[in-house]
Amino acid sequence: MSDTPDPREERPLPGTLPIFPLTGVLLLPRGRLPLNIFEPRYLAMTSDALGSDRLIGMIQPSNPNVGGMNPPVYPVGCAGRLTSFSETDDGRYLITLTGVSRFRVSDELPLLRGYRRVVPDWSAFPNDREAPPRLHFERARLVAGLRQFFEQRSISVDWDAIEKAPSEYLVTSIAMACPFAPSEKQALLEAADLDARAELLTALVEMAAIEPTTTEDTGGTRH
């Protein structure tokens, strides 16, 4: 198992990217997403990524009700660097992706070993690999909304850790972890910047606290 910084982190982003379509799963820049890989095509994708630039694009199907092996996907996803990897006795891969940059799908390429690949356009997100400026969102309002959100669901939370968490980490981790609808998670991904994402996250948490049964966890981290 490895969990060390990758010296390739600042290299130019690639012109070809494997994608992992999962409904309800959100990866954001600098966020960390654990995944349990067991389908043959995604085992192949992970092996190929380990042997190249270690980047995998997380993206949501745009219509989860459309069947088939290769459903249409949203135009925007987020690439993650494979920063942790282990193999289980039964042949599964347990990996962690650390978000690097969002991308737009410019074109889709033919399948390779069963998995999908795209031509990514990185140009719309030039600041994703840079440390964000100081945030100006209403942090106290977000935390108050989270208290109601988690209490209504009887979810135990380390509030001391939340109070001490840096603002970017708080917004990113909560946005990725909360069981919002896929379209809401896509809106969080496509927010213009962290302040806009924090404002949207606050609104979603407050709305979900009023109507706690309107969203459900899609449980998409196994594939």
C-alpha cells in the first residue's frame, strides 16, 4: 500500500483520461475519495492508470435511468490522482483518489479494455490546482445547518473537529459526503469557485433539514 505525494502532481494534465461513471459520487479538487474496485473493466482501468499518470476521471451519468454499459454522462467531471492503493486477497483494489482538477468532456474515445476514455478540456478550470484564496462564506450558518441536518438523521458527528476544520476542507468534505441528489452534487461540482460552492452547500443543507426525506444516499463507492 502507498500513500505518498506524487512528484508528477505539477506535470501538465493529459490529453486522454479514463473515466469512471458513478451516480451520486462526487470528487472535488483536493478532496479524497475511497473506492472499492471489483468489476473487470475498472480493475483494468486502475492497472493502466497505475502504469501511466495515475489519473482517473470521476463523472456522473446524466440520466441514471438510462440502461446499458455506457450511459450518457454529464459534461463536467473531476480528475483524481491515485494516491493510495492496495489489493485484497479476492482480487479487488482498494484505492483513494485525490482530486486534481475538473474537466469538460470534449470528445469520447473508443473503449480500451472495456473502460471508457475521453478527451478532457481543462481550460475552464485553471485555478483548480492552486490553493484557494481566503473564503468569505457564512461559516457559522453552514455549521448551524449541518447540526440540524445530522441531528434529524441521528448521525453522530465530531463537532469539535468540524469547528476546527479549515474552511476549504470543511466545504469539500461535507459536499462530497452528504447524501444529496445526483443533480445537486453536479451543481456543487460545477460551482464557479469555493465561495459559490459553500453558498450552494449551505442552501442544500438548509433545504434538506426542512425536508429530510427528499434526498437519499446512492451508495456509489463500490464498482
